[in-house]
Amino acid sequence: MTPAAAAQGPTRTSKTAAAAPVSNGRGVLADATAGGVFEGYRPGKYALAFDEMFDSAGRTRPAYKGIFAALSTIDAGDLAARAEALARAFADQGITFSLSGQERPFPLDLVPRVIAATEWSKLERGITQRVRALEAFLADVYGDQTILRDRVIPKRLVTSCAHFHREATGLVPPNGVRIHVAGIDLIRDEQGDFRVLEDNLRSPSGVSYVMENRRTMARVFPDLFASHRVRAVGDYPSNLLRALRAAAAPNEADPTVVVLTPGVYNSAYFEHSLLARQMGVELVEGRDLFCRDSVVYMRTTAGERQVDVIYRRIDDTYLDPMQFRPDSMLGIAGLLNAARAGTVVLANAVGNGVGDDKLVYTYVPAFIEYYLGEKPILPNVDSYRCWEPGECEEVLDRVAELVVKPVEGSGGYGIVIGPDANAKELEAIRRKVRADPRGWIGQPVVQLSTVPSKIGGGLQPRHVDLRPFAVNDGDDIWVLPGGLTRVALPEGSLVVNSSQGGGSKDTWVLAPRTSVAQRELDGTQLVGEQHIAPDRDQSREPSSTRATQQQQ
């Protein structure tokens, strides 16, 4: 039995959610100052979870000492004013997400999440190791399939995956990279250990919020940056562009790179436009491209221009109507033939979805040992494979205490949290699991770690997860320092999705004091990069980000 991936992403509030014990035995923080924004900071429903700012005795953890000291001097009025400044800055810049077809501001919480240099070093090594193993797996299953012959993972499991595309068999990228960008979702369990919750190898989104969160926080809290050695996130576009250019055929000295978007109505369009603009490449839709003689061209005002690399943000089945959905109006007919001919590279590669199937996920630790000969640095969350009869029976017997997730699901849809479900819902999920065991996994409810978040006029614990982004150029795997921290703002909720009331936090990775190789930013440098004084009113400032959104 391989218990594997646990809770997150549920689409409802958990009655059993909990957070780190931060009480000194009397229900208050040992480090709290009377009258400050931490007054009344109590575990309450979060008493079982690991609190990242305070230890079990209520003492401030070392990485957060500077944050705690700075926030302890702020009163509720100042906190509210800064929160309003954050919200205004996001609204002015058009930083939104799409919910039910409507654009809404993306909530950014005031308190950053801090990760110490030593903790990040382990996370970075674990993410790199995982991406290397998944690269080897994808090359294998679309090539020689030795891992299937050696029965490390059942062949029927792989070939039955909805995202295993035979059309990608034998399609080898020029530099061998299939995962140009990976988003590895992490959670921190009740003991404070980081675990991998999910792998995103198709079109992981959210990095635009990482960059914009940092920009906005630097404007509103320049004093906090001045007292911390925070590693930069603004160089993500340059690292991504380097990886995309490296993916082109070796005979292309100056490859043409484009970002392919479904259009302005896609929920991640803000990110598509931001990345294209910051990389200095064209943002295109399917109608802007065409194939002739297995070569992809872009229509421009100066005539046709050959395209060498497509960073596509369109699902596999919409990419090429000749190979997948014939009714697709988003893709380019003949695109896969061009990729097979080696005249164009698709990033990420077609067929990567087999690597982030939630049932395949349970085998990734075995992939690491099989391909790399190493022990996993970052463990999975425990999971039960419903397609194995013994484990399926255990899930059915314990469904009231487990999280049951569809292996092809995303965004938290279809998940049933046993402790929160009524008898009718439990019986319904039992029927679904019996009807399609391959389509489900079971996981124990894991209490996500907590970080102080602005609730009302003060700070209270709220659950968080983390999505770091890894960029692979074929020679090295670069991991963006930090990533997207999502926070479940409703009290007691484990749901971090923005569509369910969640928000985000700026994620600070502290640079080691002895480091000279790693670039660091202090408050002056960060604010200086934006050419904005910290106390200026941003409501009248135009920005390219805002202008782009207004053009939608």
C-alpha cells in the first residue's frame, strides 16, 4: 500500500481544519504585545496545524523575528490603511482572476510567508530531483517504455490515463526537454514537514501573481524589505525566455518565441500577456499562426515569419484539430506534424499530463529511485490507490474520514472531504469509486500549516499551501525562489482556491548570510526597481499591466 497525496484543494470549508499550536497554555501568544495586531491571536480551530510564525510555546520562530517585530508596532488603523493600499494597487494594475466569466481583484494578504535559507535549500533540491525524474519518465513512456517492461508502474495504468497521448510517441524535442516549466504543489503537515501534494506539468499558472505580489508589497511595506535579505523573483521572465530559446533546434541562432493564448476570456490571460510583455515576445492566438510544409508561420504586418518555439497555454486536445478535437478553433492545423519534423518546439510538450495524473503521482517516489538511483528528498502525501482492490476496500470502509479525489480533477472540483460530507454524499462517492476505481484516490485529511493573515482589524492564523515554479533549459533546472503561496481566508477552511474565497501571500526566501553568489534585494533596491516612492498615491498612476487589462 502506498498512501499518497492528502488534503488541499477541497472545494468546501472543513469542519476539522486546524492550525499550529501557538498558545502558551493560556490561549495567547508568549510574544504578543498588548494592544497590537497580534492581540487575540489564538489557535482555536487551527490547534492541530503547524504555525509557521510561532512555535508550540508561542515564541516567534527565527525566520519571522523581523516580521513580528515590525508588525508588533503597527496598530489596527495602520494595518487597515496598508491593506487598502494593497487592494488599490492591485485594482489599478488590473491584477485579476476570472470567476464565472467576471474579472475580480486577486486578494493579497499583508503578512508575507517567510522561508529560511536552509529550508529553501532542501526544497530546491527536492523539486529539482522530482523534475529530473519526471522528465526521464515522460521520455521513457513516449519512447522505449523500459519502466513499463520492468513493471515499476503497470502499463495499463499509464495507457488508461486520459492525458497519455499516443500522438506524442516518438516525438523527441531537440534538447530533450519536455517539462520546460513545472509547478510543484507543496504543503506542510502537522509536524512541519514539507510534502508534495501534486505535480503540474502541462501549463502551470500563477507565476504572474508571484511577481506582482512582490512588486506591490515593496511599495506598501518598503520598511520590511529594508530589514530582510529577500531573494528576488523578478528575473523569472528572463530565465523562462532563456529556457525557451535553448529549446529551439540547434541550427537556429536567433529563434522566434511566441506565447500562445486561448484569448482574453481565458482565466489566466493576465498571466499570458504579462509574461509575453516581460519576455519581449509576441502574444498570439491560434488564428495568428498557420502551418505550411510542416513549418509554423506567424502572420505579421511585415509578412510571414517562421516560429521556432511556442510557449503554449492551451490544453493538448485543442492544439491541433488534425490530431485531436476537430472542432477546435484555438489551435493550429498541422502543428504536431511540424513538431515531429523538428521545425517547431512546443513548451510544455504534448502528453505531459500523464506525469501529473494523481494516480501516477503515487509512483513518483519509485521513479526517483528507478531513474536517478536516489531516495526522494521530498515525500508525497499519503494516498490510497483505489484501482488496487485491497486499498479500494479500505477507502470505501473509511470514506467518512478520508479525502477522496478524482485523478483527472483540478481546481478542487469533484473532491469529497469525508468528515464534512453527509450520508447522501458519502454513499454517492462510494458508488462512483466502485464504478471506476481507476478514477479515484483516497487520502487522509492533512491540516495545512498556518501563517498569520489579516482578518478584520487584526491577525489570525489561516491555512496556506505553496506552488514553486521550476524552469528547465536542458542543462540546469532553476527554481524560482519562493513561489505562489495561496491562503484560505474563510475561518477553518482548507480551500486555498481563489474561486472559494482564497487569496495569496508574498513568499520570501531569505538569502544565506554567507552567500555572495545568490542575488539579494533590500527595500531600496526593490522600490527603486519600480521607480516609485513608497508613500505616493498609486491610484492615478498608469501602468502597462493595467493598460493591457483594460484592452480586454
